[in-house]
Amino acid sequence: MPLSATLLALLTIAMWSFLAFLGARLSHLPPLLVLGVALCVSGLVGTLRIKDWRVPVLTLLVGVGGIFGYHFLYFASLQHAPPVEASLMNYLWPLLIVLLSPAILPGYHLRPHHLLGALTGLAGAGLIITGGKLSLDLANLPGYLLAAGAALTWACYSLLTKRLPAFPTAAVGAFCLVSGLLALASFGLGADALQLQRLPPGDWLSLVLLGLGPMGAAFFTWDAALKRGDPRIIGSLAYLTPLTSTLVLVTLGGRQLSWATTTAMALIVGGASLGSLDLWKEKRNDPLPLSENPT
């Protein structure tokens, strides 16, 4: 896998690491309002390359369906299931990226270390999210299914952007802006417009930072990484996200490390290492990128 793809994937993970921290600072606001404002910030910044937004309708539908559909399903799952269990189901998406790569992308095949790495990372993510305590209740089944649907949506979006006809990564700005407007419409901006006017400067700062980083630039670097790289490796590396997110919360948010967190770190790092073994040896028979996409 090209070094540029690895670096872009790691940069994405670094930005996503601040999602939980910034999200916690905005937890008093309705999720769809946060989503809508952050994505609109990202989309408005993306207008700097608006000439690259001319993409086929199918490409736009896949992009908006991925970004808006994923977040909408995930936030809906939180209303029908406890956050810990919903988040665990949601973190199936890196595993699904690995598992679905052969089905969606021609020429990609699963090797044992890809699958083992993804499963080990999933175990670590589950431990770091649940703290070693998990209670699944069939009464919350609708919420679990919504969270699993969110994971499937993000995995399919991530892989389909590699399969679609070549489009500029800058077009992700259009995906973000349309998704942000849909989120604000779902929230009911007309009825609750005053809530935006009452937001203190600190909330606006967090929303802007969210839209510039974890829910902004991260979508662009994620798209660029997947276009250039191997989704089987990137899917395994993605499990570093809950690990780095926890480290940010420990460093900036005052959270304490527990035995479960420490064990989870070992599992996640081990899983990411297993899943990315191909980075350390020359591969002559892996498929070339399906298309060379401009950034």
C-alpha cells in the first residue's frame, strides 16, 4: 500500500480521536443540530473547490447516503439502545470494510491475517467501549439493528467510493453540505431556530472545530486514503480510533485508565499490526487502484 495512503489513514484516525472530546463538550445539544452545523461548516469550507463538485447523481447519492445515512442511523440507535451497546454495534464498520472488500472490489481477497487482525481489533474496541461490562437486552433490539445498519452504511460508502467512476476528493465537500442541510431539516431548524441564537461562544467554537476536523477534513482524508490504499489494511488500522480517542479523553478530559482500557489498547494495537502486515513486505500480486482519482 502506498505510504501516502497509510499516512492519510493515520491522519484521519488522529482527527477522529478528538470526536469524543468535542462531542462531550456539546452533549447538551441535540445530536442532529450538532451534526447539521458541523457538516455545514465543513461543506462551506469545501466551497473553496466548488468547481470540483460536479459529479454524477449516483456519486452524490452514495456520498450523501454514506455521510448523512450513517450519522442519522447511529443517532437514532442511541434513542433505542444504551449508548455503550449501540457504540459497540457501530464499531462493526472496520470489520465490515475488511469482510466486504472482496464482495465490492474486484481483485481483493481476504488472507488470514486480515481477518484475524480485524477480529482482534473488534475485541479491543468492544473492551474499551464496554469497560468489560456488557449487557445485551432483546428489548433494545431495534437500537442494535440501527447501529449495525449505521456500521454497514459506513462500510459500504467507504468501499463504493473506491468503486465509483473517478471523482475529485474535493467533491466530499458537496456530500458534507447536503448532509448538513438534511440534518438541520431533520432537526427542524424552522421550529427551533432560537436555539442556535442562544448558543454561547464556547459552543460555537466547538462546533466549528468539529466541522473543521473530525467531521470535516477527516472525511476528505478518509476518501483520499481509501482511493489510494488497501481497504483491508485501512479497516484494521481504523480500530486505532477508539484507542486514540480514549487517550485524548485521558489527556484532556481527565478520564482515568483502567485495566480494561489497558488490555484493550494491547488488543487494538495487536489487531492493527496483524491486519497491516502487508505494509512491511513487498506485495506484487495485490490489485492496483481501480482508478486514479484527483484530489
